[in-house]
Amino acid sequence: MEKYAWKGKIKDGCLEEYIRRHDNLPEDMKALLKAAGICNYTIWNVGNDLFGYYECEHGIEYAARVQSESPIVARWDAYMADILIMEKDPVTGAQPLLKQVFSLD
């Protein structure tokens, strides 16, 4: 199973709102992520910095394609734009994949 890690930044004063929105993640967004083969998805923060990690049951390319073609993800991205600073990969439309430099299995 391929792994995907990303980073982002919450705008000042928006951490509580970021958490609230994820606590209330819409059911269609949850279903879309599962349809993309995304599992074991976690997001961590330190201050305003975010680190996200998930595993891709059908591969990173498939997960990225399903998300980039979805109006659900486009709607979510627009909804989050007021509280997030996110760099996007111009090819996939997703957060740039972080390069893994170590793994302890």
C-alpha cells in the first residue's frame, strides 16, 4: 500500500475552526475519500503547521485522480480556503507529496 504525506498551514487564529470543520466532515466527503482508496488518514498540527498522512489502497495516482475529478473535493477546498494556506501541485491539484526519507518497519 502506498503512503501519502502532505503539509499545510492554518491561518492565524483559525485552529479551532479547522478542527470544528473536520469534526463535522460531510458524509459525501468521507465517502469520496473511501472511494479513492484512502484509509488510515490522520492530520496533526504543531502551532499553525499541519501534517497529513494517509495510505492509498489503490495507489497514489488513483487517489489523486479521484479527488481531482470530484466536485465534492472542489467544494471542500473552497470551503476551507478562508482558514488554510495550501500549496497545490499543478499536475495533480493535490498537496505536493512529501518525500519519505526514513521508515522503521
